[in-house]
Amino acid sequence: MARVVVVVNKSWEAEPLLGVLRSTNGRPAGFPEEVAAPSVSVAWSDGTNHQIPARAAFRTKTTSTELWCLKDLMDPTKSSSSSEEKARVLPSLAATGEAPSLVIAVGTASLPDLRSFNGCVAVGSSCFTFNPYSQSPNPDSNWMDAQFGKLIDEEDRTSTNSILTWLDREARPSIETKFVQTPLEPATPPLLIASTTAVALSDVNVTNPDNYVWADAKAVLAFREAAPDRTVGSMETTHSVIRLCVPSPRFLFVSGITNRLGYFNVEVSPRPYAQNFAASHNAGITLAWLLSKTMV
């Protein structure tokens, strides 16, 4: 049986997604039935082991899908922004059960564009990881990987490109009619942006939010120098961590856009619950249709 592993970064991103996946009005007709969720064993820094359940699981005759919240797996004594801690616990997902045939990273993100794409959803299959602390490590998160600074593509993107083309050309009307607008600087209307050339740009090891001001700018510059023929589909912290730490032959990212890069304090901070909920909901709608296509 094929195994699809969906990983969401934060609890407040997972909850709107689950609402969609469990809603007969939100998900497409014929969506797979929910089944008992599996669990994995994760060790925390005090030496104790914890059985952490997936947030949900769905199954057809040929495919099982699990939805995991990364924050659930992490040691609560560590920074919730620690890429190092995320990279430590994520391999537990691949070590349990069948090897994943597809991994999907889902979360909220920004987009480096003067236009607002708030509420839109970006979907792609490529990643780029930037570590702004390569010369002076951050003691609170010092995750390192040989793939930093390189474009990460699948060896054969035939399958994921087919899915992205289907989303763009066939599923778009059904998906976009269920999108809701963000309360602050919304895209009018919010759109599905499924692209075979888009890249998830992840700025890792940042545990102090104030440092995104300079770290994000450096990340965009490094990406443009390394992959001038590709575009940034979304920018956040975790998609590439998931890509590198839960190996699979196929990978997709689904990013609900909450703000323009550099505008977090004016486009998210005043109404964080509502802004994040709308973007996460729209990502959930997209995920529901994506799963209906892949779980056949």
C-alpha cells in the first residue's frame, strides 16, 4: 500500500486543515474515509519516550495518508522555531511503517512580491534551503545539511508535474470557489498558484523573529544567485526541513500565503488568528483536492 505523509508545522495551521478534511462541504465528493491514526515514539531531552499520534489518517484500497503536526513531535523545552529540533524528530515519521511514497509539507508563508497574494495558495515540488548563520552559528538552532544553498529537485518530476498540471488546469475552479479572503491586505480574489517551476524557499535556524529582517533578504539573494531561472513560490521556515528529513521519491509543498515578505507586522500581527486561519483554510482546501487525486 502506498503511504502519503503530510506534515504541518504548527497546531494553528493543522486545525483549519483538519476542519476542511472532515467537512463534507469543504472536501471533494468521494473523499477517503478517516481511519484510526498511527503514532510514533519520540525521545525528549529528559530521556523520556513519548508516543505521539498523528492528527488524522485516511485510507483507500491502495493508499494511506497520515497528517502530522510537527510541533506535536518536538521537545517542549526547545524553541518551537528550532530547525535543529525539527530535523531531529522528523526522521521518526519515516522510520515507522512503510517508506513514504509521497511527502507533502503544508504551512503558512510569505511571498516576496510588491503585490499582495494574501490568501492565495502556492503549490510546487522544489525547495531551497538557506542558513543565515553559516558563518556564526545560532546556539539555539544549529542544523546543518550538505544540501544548503542548492536547488532540491526530484530526480524524476514526471509524477508531481502531472499533479501540478492537473491542479492548475482542471481542479482550479472547484478549489478557488471555496477559498476565503484574509482580513488584511487580501488578494482579490485569492488564487491557486500551482507551478512546476516554483520553489519553496526556507530560511532555517532563525529562532529570534527580529532576525528575519536581514535573514530573509539574504535568503532571497542567495536563491536568485543559485537558481536565476526559477521563481519563489513561498518563503517560510520548514518546508525544506521536511523535504530533507523525511525522504521520499515524490515531494510537494502547499503554502497558504499570509503576507508579503517584510510586512508581517502589518499584515499578520494585528489579526494573527484570522489571517493565519484564512490562509491555512485555503491550504486545506487545496490539500483535500490534492489528496483526492493522489489517493486513487
